[in-house]
Amino acid sequence: MTQSKTPGAVPHHIAVVMDGNGRWATRRFLPRVAGHKQGVDSLRRCVKACAARGVKVLTVFAFSSENWNRPVDEVSGLMELLAMALGREVPQLLADGVRLHFVGERRGLSEKVCAGLAQAEATTAHNSRLILNVCFNYGGRWDIAQAAAALAARGEPITEQSLDRATALAHVPDPDLLIRTGGEQRISNFLLWQCAYSELFFSDRLWPDFDEVALDEAMAVFASRERRFGKTSAQLTQDAAGPSTNSSSHSV
Ligand code: FPP
């Protein structure tokens, strides 16, 4: 958890809904898949920029549980793009200290794609500069349901803590900042459980146009927000001043 309202405060974990690839392509009279290809370039730029700014975790929504409902050629285009991106990007990610995690349901993906995901995770497993979670065949409701089902199957009680540990992003703290590009202002079944206290930032830029300047703007807005986590503003000021200010009645 990153407290902000500190000039220059860097979010530990940024999550991104990379929306707008289709419109980017359509405006150029290109097939939608061309927009997704440009989206991969934008993702590469974003990963580098996050690492350079000290962000430790970046989680992106690459393919939702609902994206299966898109035209068949777009779905197969996205699958091919994933396979191609793995082959092309992993060596550089490895060199840049990025650890890859694929988050989502593997069932439904081809054996070839699953093998590629496992290989990319194993290859980058020793990196620690930046964790890149790529949510693929992921939905927030799926995540909560699979976590509850896993606990039930093991006969474990369902509590906030146990459910949290069973979710697909249990290996990282919750996102501090959620960015959605493309002008829409909704969560679209992304990290429903994990974004309970994330700061939300909506950008009108289409994902292929989301560059370092746009990222810096989002991070500056984040740094200006007061994150209260249910407390009052006065309590936060008191917490920041340290434990001594209100200790007389509790002294031993
Ligand atoms: C939403 O834009 C974007 C997606 C459904 C795919 C996101 C994928 C990438 C950025 C490429 C990275 C992917 C892989 C495979 C690693 P949209 O198509 O809904 O755009 P629109 O709202 O303009 O139609």
C-alpha cells in the first residue's frame, strides 16, 4: 500500500485497462488487430517507463473472459499476437529485470499458448525489478469465484484474509493506481476484489497513444490524492506525526 499526497510519491502497483486499440485502428482504416499490435508497442513502452520510475508491479488487462464474444478473427488475432509477443518480447524483458506472470483461466487456451505462458514465466522467474502481470482470459468475478471454490474444496473457512490469499493476484499487494485509457469510465470486470482502495485515473487517450507523458500525468494525479482507507483526514495527519501525539492516556 502506497500512501500518496506526497509530491513524487510513486505507486508501488499500477493496473491498466488498455482500452482503445480498436478505435485507434479504425480511425486509420486498418483492421482492429492492427490496433492490438500497436497496443503491444505501447505496452512495451509502458513497462520500460514504469521500471524507470520505480514502479514495482504493473498489471495489465490483455484479454477478458468476455473477449471470447468478439468476432472470431479478432479473437484468433489476439491469440496469435500473444504467441508472437512472447517470442519477441521475453528476451528483452529478461534483460530488463522484468518477471512475467500470466493471470487468468488457462482452461480454454490452446496447449501451445499455455506452454508459451509457462515457459515465459519460468524464464523470467529470477527477475525482481518489476513484476508484470498479464491478465489473459481473466475476469474479476471469475477470480473471486475460483478463490471461493478453492477454499470450499479444501474445507477452509471463507474470510477476507483467506479469500484474498486464494485470488489470482495473491503474490502482489493490491493496486495503488488503476488507469483506464480510451475514455470510458468503468472497471469492466477487471480487478474487482483488489481495487477496493485503488485510486482511479481515466484517460481519454487511446491505449496506443498512451506514452510516458500520459503516464507521468497519471502518476502526478496519484501523488496529489489523499488516500484515507476509511480514516479521516485528521487521523492521517496524526498518524504521520507519529505515535507520541495522543499517548498520555495509554502510557504504562
Ligand atoms: C481493448 O481495446 C483492448 C484489448 C481487448 C486487448 C488489449 C491487448 C493489447 C494491448 C495487446 C497486448 C496483448 C497481448 C496479447 C500481450 P478495444 O479493442 O476494446 O478498443 P476499442 O474500445 O477502441 O474497440
